[in-house]
Amino acid sequence: MKYEKHAYLFELICSRFDGAELGKKAAQKLFYFFERDGITLNLRYGIHYYGPYSEKLDNIMYYLESENVIDIDDSGRTHVISKGNARISHNILSDADKRCAIQVIDRFAHRSPRELEALATMDYVAHNLVYEPVSKEKIINKFKEIKGTKFDEVTIENTFEELTKFNYV
């Protein structure tokens, strides 16, 4: 099957959500952090209204839905992703990539889509939009330039501190 690595990652995410709803926005951010932590997926992220976004991942999601790997329910306010019935190869990722994926899921899956948006956007800013010398002030100023007043000062500061704690910035 095409996109087996992506399919397996969706299976991991869905199995760890334990009944919580996985939306497309959260999925985009989790896959963003998979790549940031070293899993090669070639998704080519760019900045978007809700933070880093990969059109390629969006297309992959619909392909995986057509193959019954995932189900995308678009009847509500958000698109809800769940596991489909297709069988997935569990040997597609290296042990290191599996550990990385589980670490990202454990670190971020309990976060709201809004929190994930802040985290992924600030990380994207730090690594793609701020140039040498990189500083906290430059990162936060660029983040505010992109997000405007969407996030308050406390959220911005906490987001930066959390990314620092996990060695992203």
C-alpha cells in the first residue's frame, strides 16, 4: 500500500486517543512534530492560518480514507479521524521511529487543537522564519506577527517554555 508509514502513524495516534476525538488540525500538528523529532515523512509544511500545514498530508488522509485505513467523519463541526478496518503493516517503522512516534503522541495527544496550534506555530517560527541570531524575543515577536492577538501573553510565554523544556527551541 502507498503511504504505509503514514497509515501506521495514524493507527498509533488513533489507538492512543482512547475515545477522544482526533481532528484534522490535531493530526496535522502531531505529524509536524513526528517530522521535527526525526521521522522522515516528506510532508513539506508551510505556515497556514492554524499553524504549520501540509497539503500533502491532507491529501494522504483522503487517500488513506479511500483505502479504509482511516475514517474521516465530517458531519460535525470538525473532521473527526478514527481507525478504519484495513490491516496495517506494523513492521514499517524502525524501532527508533516507533519510540519517537510514541513519545510525540504521549507528549502532545492530550493537548487541545488550539494548544497544538500554538506549540507547532512557535516551533515552526523558531526553525523556519527567524534567522541568526535566534532569540526568544525574535521568536515571540514573529509568532505575534503571525498570530496577532489570538494568544495571550501567558499562553505565549508558557508555549515557549514548554518548547524549551522539550528541547525544540
